[in-house]
Amino acid sequence: MFSSNDATRAALTDDPHVVEYDVRLADGTDAEAYLKAVAAADPSLSPSVYAAGSDGGIVAIRTFSTTFTVLLSVVAALGVFNTLLLTIRERRRDLGMLKSIGMTPRQVVAMTVTSVAWQGVASGIIGIPVGILVHRLIVENVRLIDFPERTIDVWGAPLLAGLAVAGVAIAVLGALVPARAAARLPIAEVLHNE
């Protein structure tokens, strides 16, 4: 790939927005000799060589996407955690009453976790199709990098099933700590304070 000045660009294309060109060398071509020839032909060019088959841009995009996904998952779990913690504070009296009539701590945890698990299911039902649509729109309309088809067509059944399970897992993991805190609420203290 090399950078070019306006005169070189105009000789190759009418598009004023082109700032770099990819040149694929034939098998067996000496890349160093090519670089020297380009530099000798026009000193204003800045040629560089990339190894054959290197997908530096794609690797960078995958790394960014993975990091972004992990961060969004953590934020989602913290959102569930915070919401459920506030809900349990508001429902302390109700939980105390349920425990006073015989609800075990395990039942309190199960009730609390299942109360948010449906939100994970709903997020999967709504979020997966929306995510696929947004992915397709971005990849088809933002062509800064010429993506190989294998990086565009990534939605297989195992991945979709994993995403659906991830929505429920994030909801459940975010709910576990507040659910256990609810199970430990002392009945007498809760009913006395209310």
C-alpha cells in the first residue's frame, strides 16, 4: 500500500477521495525491489509491504468488537444488579412476609432470579434480530475495508443459540448477589423496621 499525491491519484482515478492504493504483487515478485522502484519513480509516495494473507484490519476490528462486547456485557450485568438491588430494597417488607410464612432462602433466590430471567429471554428475542440487521447495514454501507465474505456471513445456529443463552446468563448473573442478599434478610428486622 502506498500514499500518493494529487497528480498520481488523478492519473489512476477520477475519485478525489482516494488516499491510498492496494497493489497485489504476483507470486514470486520481489517486494523490496518493487518498493525501491516505486520510491524511485515518485519520491512523494510512501510505499509499504504487508505480508500475504495478513488481515490486519480485520484482526483489529475483531479485537475491538470482542472488547466492546465484553464491556457491554459487564455494563448490562451491572444494570441488572443495580435495578434488582433497588427493587429488593423496595420490597423488603414483602420478602419478610413471605419468609415469615415459610419461604426458604433458596425459594427467595429462585423467585428473585426468575423475576429477571424473563428479561434476558426478551432481550434475546428482540436484540438478536436487531443486532443482525444492524451488523448487515453497517457492513454493507461502510466499506472502509473490503471485508471477505467469511467475516460478513458470521451468523450460524451455534452463535445465535449462544447469544440467546448469553442474554439469560447476564440477567441471572446480575441477579445472583441481590437475590442472595434478599434471602439473608432477617424476618424480625424487616418487619420491625416497616
